Amino acid sequence: MKISKHAAVTIHYRLSDEQGELIESSFEGEPMVYLHGTENLIPGLESVLEGKTAGEKVDANIPAAQGYGEYHPGLKQEVPVSAFGDIEDIIPGMRFIAETELGQRPVQVTEVKDDVIVVDGNHPLAGQSLNFSVEVIAVREATAEELAHGHIHAEGGCGSHGHDHDHEHGSCGSEKPGCDGNGGCGCH
């Protein structure tokens, strides 16, 4: 079966930056399973995988615009420490969900000053070209339940794998080892 819209796809991947520095890899662990054509991967990678079959290997450079987007300086801002309420020991790298005029948005702490916290609403890989080495492990038809939910369910069906149903993290729950809570490998 070829990869097409609504296919359940299992891949191993290696992701590196423009300098060749490894960002993450699934080859040492479990492969990633995703629902193709439903924005669970970055657009450029999904496009490259379209039409591929199990056993194929693909190397691709994905430009920022087809990855996590361009970097937008306006999404970086200083927020008063008081806005974090009772949260103590805030350090760079921590992630929060911020309420904005456009709704909720994930932000990452980049700097802690005396009276303000600097947060960045850009994805950590925004503005970067990304290099992927992908091996397609399996391609199958998605189940009706998976199509209805817009993501692939882990063994035992939905609910047994800690997925919180906000559909923001694709098929990767943040409880999985090595998962950054952003779904890894291009999940939105």
C-alpha cells in the first residue's frame, strides 16, 4: 500500500539541523506511527512521504517554511513574574500554555530576569531547515475510530496510552520516553 491521505504510517526517522547536528531519532527506540494527510507531521515531510511504500528510505531537506515556519520575533516577549502566579523555580526550557488574544499558545521560557520572564511562542525549530532520514516501516488503512479522532491509537485503543485528546500533539503523548510533548518528528 502506498502512503496517501488517511493511511496509518509507521516510520523510523532521524532529524538533524542544517549543520548536521542530531536533534532526535527514533531508530534507537520505537518507530513513530501517524495518520497521513491530517496535519500530524510538518507539511514538507508529509509531502516527501506521499506515495512511498513500506521498505523505502528517504533523505530530505525541509525548508523552514515547510517545517515549523519562519521565526517571528514578535512571538518572543517579556512577561512579569507575577503573571506566573504561585509557580516557583521557573528556569529556561520550561514550557507553559499562554492565553493570548488568538487563544491558547505554547511558549517556552528562554530567560529569567529579576522581575520578568522571557518567553518565546515560536516552535524551538522555527526558522531552521531540517534534514530527515526516514525509513517507512509499514503502511495500512486507518481504522474508523482513528479517522474519527484524527490520529493513530496505541495498542489497546484510545485512552490506554495517556493521550489527553487535545489533538495538538498528534499521536505522541508526552509520557513517552524521549518525547518533548510536541509530538516529536514534526507533529504539530
